[in-house]
Amino acid sequence: MSTPTAFSWRDAAELAQAVAGRLTTRLVTAQAARGHACLVLTGGGVGIAALAALADSPGRDSIDWGSLDSWWSDERFVRAEDPERNERQARDALLDRVPIEQARIHPMPAAGSVAAGPDGDDVHAAARAYADELARHASIEAHAPVPHIDVLLLGVGPDGHVASLFPNAPALRDARTVVGVEGAPKPPPRRITMTPSTIRCADAVWLVAAGGQKAPAVGLALSGAGAMSIPAAAVTGRHETRWLLDHDAAAELPTGFVRAT
């Protein structure tokens, strides 16, 4: 488990650009070392803005898109064409704008899909299907039940939730890799999410947050809050955990935690 570090930028726009630049460097480095790279995507305003910034950046051409696998940490369990899906937003912002191989894009199953059971409405069957997909690409050298993940991106909610892991949710203590969520406090109520143990398999976990409404949760997560009350406190990377924030989201961090940029 790595020790979290935090960095901040002036506003959400600068933050998105910074995340895009760091992501480019990390993926290029991973591809140089292993010949391929693996990225886990998230939703949220600043997370999607960072993907759009990457698509618009000249540095995007240094990434070998044909050797990149993309996965998702969570998804809204809605129809595939629903614009609220994290997959749809990521495709619009980045994936449909770069020469990535479609076989290397691994979206979570949508409502109405074959993976979601006979009637296409079983969120738990959809979660099991995604867990199986992760297992088929599992990292042998890391002895993990999931692929070798270079970077896993997460947004942070005002309540401290990450992925679709909300405060006091049973999923926070679930040993499975991926689970279905019902009754989420934020619509839509049904979702699919990686569990904390899966997230912690990633080499690097980057938590990205912007706005003053996130500041209390960010501060609590980095001040030793319990994972059940602030789920963001439960997630770390194997080698690196970075909190990438704008100045407003960083306003309540513990003293000495932020390296201003």
C-alpha cells in the first residue's frame, strides 16, 4: 500500500490539463517498459474533461493507442445508448477520437445486454460478467485477479464516494472483484462497481477532484477517516496514490499535504 500524496492546480481547467499530461507520460513509460499499458477510466466532470484534454493534446500521438487497454472502475446500469453512461462520455471525449483498437475497450455491461441475464435487467449478473472479463485478462506476474493496471482514475463525490462505492455500502467490505449496486443514493440507483480490493491492485490510483464542495470529503479522507464513512479513504495504489485537485478541492487538506503547482 502506498502513501498518498496530493497536488493542486488553480482551477478545474488547469487540473484537467495536468491530469492529461501526467497520464500521457505514465502510459508512454508503461508501454516502453512492457510493450502495452492498461488504464481504468472513471466518469465525473473533471475526469471526462481530462480525457478531452488528452484527446486535444499534441502529446496524445506519443501514446501507442493500439497497445492500450481501457477498463472502467464503475458504470451506471442503464441502456448502452444512454448519454449518462461513463462509457458513452469517455468515448465522446477520447476513445472515439484516437486510433484505439475496439477489442481493447472493455466497457461494463449495459442494461438490456446479454451479460445482464435472460431479461437483460440483472445488475448482479452483469457484474459477474465483468468480473469474469477481468479474470480472463488477469495479471499472472502480479498474482492478481485483474489485469496489470498502470493507472486507475477515480473521481471523488462530495460525500466521499469513489467509483460507485457510497458511504456505508456493503460493497465496501465485499471480497469479490466487481459487484452490482442497488439503491445507490445518487441516481441512477443501480450501478456496477469495482470493489476496494480490486482498486488496490492498480499500480497507481489517481483521485481527481475539483470544487469547494469536495474539500470536506478530501480533507477527511486524508486525515484518517474510516472507509465506511468516507470510501475514498479505502483506496490506494500498490506503488502510488495521488490526489490531483484544484485549489478549492484542496482547501481542507491536512497541513503540509499539498505541493502547490
